[in-house]
Amino acid sequence: MLRFTSSATSLLSQSPAIARSSSTSSQSAVHHLATTRTLSKRRINTKKPLFFSGANRNARDLVANQKPVGTPAKDSIEKARNELLDKLGSNSSGPTSSATSSISAAAEAAAARNSALPHGKVFTVRPITSWIDKLANQHGSPTGTHNPASNITSPSSPPEPGKKYNKRDLVLKTMQDSYTEIILPFKTDKALLEEYINVGGSLRHGKIMEDLDALAGAISYKHADDGKTDSSPLTIVTASVDRIDLLKPLGVCDLRLSGHVTYVGYSSMEIFMKMEEISEDKPGHHGDTILVARFTMVARDALTGKAAQVNPMLLQNDTEKKLFQMGEDHKAKKRLATDSALTKRPPTQEERFLIHDLYLNYSQYDDPQSKTKKPDDVEWLADTKMSAIHIMQPQDRNIHDKIFGGYLMRLAYELAFCNASVFISSRPTFLALDEISFRKPVPIGTFLALDSQIVYAEGGDHHSFQVMVKADVLDVKKGSRETTNTFWFTFTDPIKGTPKVMPRTYAESMLYLEGKRRRMLGSQLAGLNRKNLGLQK
């Protein structure tokens, strides 16, 4: 089962700055997880009345103390829903035969047991309304009614038509206020392990990336919340994944994912998260850190679409001041990297010399008059491509009815892994995900074209290499193709050195230089993370 807590705990395993609360966490709800064929139970523990669920993209989030929905509206929506199911050829005859209804019953039961929760909110980036009910609303049911699937409201829900909202108050928040952790008990929960395990018997990195994105969104909504149910709603989205570093191999064990806000700007928030092993002998002990990640989230006013100011932060000690300063430094470095990007400025003098050296190398292999043959351990950069196309289905949407960013990361990672495996002819080891920006949302129903390429590999005794994945949204109705993300992954061959990739055009040389820049900068950032956060190497 999954366990969520929101008691204050330090993300710095060696620092007591953000101490765990001694209060006993109260059990707040029983979640029913709708999988493809079955429903499995997940339990959530929370000290505070505000919590979230999002470790699995099929999870539904429950919250208590909501007023029941009006019967006429509910009946009307249910009727429209059943009519739509008939049109779609479904054999479902009513709510009792659907997974959504089972979840709804669980939600209502949990609500009845938890009347002590005052806010009645759930912090999540996952949808709390089923897609079939959403379609039913679009096919004749009353607008502006409450979610028929369950008595659930969320601060991340879209604004209700006709409802009047009050101006959002700014509340001074601490780092502890947004702290949240997820327990993944893979050792004892075989159903959970079945969702995450890969063919080799270890855990799927792509699934963990989904969890990180969901956790970052929930933490952001928790920090931005002002404690009122009638405040103007916010839309919070992932602006960028600044860095994900895997510090040690990811095996099958009980894991703790935790995180909190470490920096705030006007509308932006930096979320720091880490994943730790949980010892079987010492469940409450913070074990080895396996992974660290930083995400940048931004808030928009859901009514106007403009940037919305988020709650300011109260720094309580020197450790928190250091974390906040690190956030400011990261923001400045990103701004500098953007200004010096190869799309804006020419390569440096050193990089121009490198391009010329590459030209001299590849020209001797590319010249038909030359008798020098390309070595077997040299690959043309153009020959390292791999592509895939996916239909964007409603099951992978977020609370704003766009495709969930964590799902996009998983798809990109899995394609990059496949390409890396072909490149080294063996199973690669994932090291890091470099900075990516989410330029545009991905609508439901579009096609996502993923194009992967090995862009940097020094070859010889070097084991690591860079894989780029470009994500384009294809809209067949408009006949358009727009790039929404570019992902940069670092892999390594743990056994032997890798082949060397060789560009032979100026455009390919720019990709090579970009990959080299990211690899060098990534190595520095990974080292700084370990040093500044006191993590094991």
C-alpha cells in the first residue's frame, strides 16, 4: 500500500533543521486504486487536514467533510452518462458496474469517517472526475454542477462556471508547511510492485519520474493554498524539470519519496525532492539517498490566465537560508544558460576548434577518394535515430485536462532507454535527466511524435553518453506539428566504453556541442548536489 504523510521532516538527512514532528499521524482515508482489471487498496496517513494522492496515474484522491451533491443534478448527469455509454456501445448498465462508482463509494465512505478535516481539499495534479462523466456533461447534463463521481473538491480543480470567487490571500509559509512524503512499500505490497517492476527485476525509472512530477505538483498546490475554499482558483503547471540525478542503483526495496518548496519567486516555486531506502529493521530511519530532483512550478490565475503570486516563504534557520539561496543561484544559472544557448549565440572559440577537429576526423572517413575506413567503434550521429508515435489518451490527463507531464517524461525516458540499449548493444544504466522546459501543453486526442538521437559520446574509455528526445505534438485536423519538449538523458555503460558518435554537418555539430555542454555542466551540478546536501557519493 502507499502511505502519504505531511509531517515536517528534513530533506537533509544529516541536518536537524527541519525536524520531524513528534505528533502521531492520524489515518485520514482509504484510497481505492482503479487498475486495468482490479481495485487495490492504498492507505494515506497525514498529520494535517490537507493531503494529496498521486503516486500512480490511476489513483483517485479522497477528501472528507463535503456537502452532498443535489439529487436532481446527480440523476440528470447519471442519465446523460448512461445514454452516452449506450451510444458508445458499452455493456455497462449503471454506476454500480463501473470502476468509477467503486471509487465513488470509497470516497463517500472515507468522507463519513473523516469529518474532522476542515478544509475538504485534496492537493493533486490527477483528475478527480472520470472521462466518461466529463463526456456526459458535454452531452446534455447541467453545467456548473458538482463532480458526480464523488463528493470531492480540489484547489487545483478548474473554476466552476458562474461561481463568485474572492481574492486570494497571501499567507507566510515555511518549508515545513509544504513537506510531503510518499511511502512505496515494494517489499510487502506485491500489487504495487507489479505496477513498477521491469523485465530485469528492478524498478521502472519512468514510473518513478511520473511519481516525482505528481509529488511536485501536490507540494506546489499545498504551498500556494491560503486555507479558504472560496479563493480564486490557481492553475499550477510544471515549468521545467531542472535536474534528476540517480545516485545509486534502483533496486526493489521499500522507498520514501519526500519533498518541499525550497525557493519562491513571484509566481514560481522550486521543489526539491529525494528518494531514500527504508530499512526493514528501522522503518523510521532515513536510509541511503537514491535519487535527488529539482522541479520548477509556476502558478497562473485560472480565471485570467495571468501569473499569480504565490505565498512568500519564512526562512527559519541558516540551513533553510542556504536552500533558498541555492534556488536563487539555480534561477540565475538557468537565465545565463538561456542567454548563451547555441540558438542565440555562436560557439565559443574552444568549441569552434572542436568543430574543426571533428571535421578533420569525419572527412577522412566520408571522402570517397580516401582509403581510410570508419572504425567499428565510430557511429555517424545521423545513424543513431529512433522514433515512436503515441496517441494521447484521456487516462493520462492531469487535473486541467491536458496530458500529465510525468507521463510524457516516462514515454521519453523509455524511448531514450531503447535507443541507448541499441547504441551500446547492452542494457544501459540511467544517470540523470538534465533540464527540460515544458513549452506547451499536450492536448488529449493528439499524436505525440518522439524522436530520439545519441548526440554526444566521446568513445574510448568513456562510459557515459547523452541521449536527446524531441517531443512534437501532431494535430491532424490543423495539419500542424509543434515541439512541446526536448529531453536530455545521461546514460552509462557500466561494463565497457561506448562507441564514439561523429557529426558530419554543421547542424549535427551543434547537437554534439549541446550534448557536450549538458554533460559537462551536469557532472558539476551532480557533484554540487552531493556536496551541498551532504549526500553519499
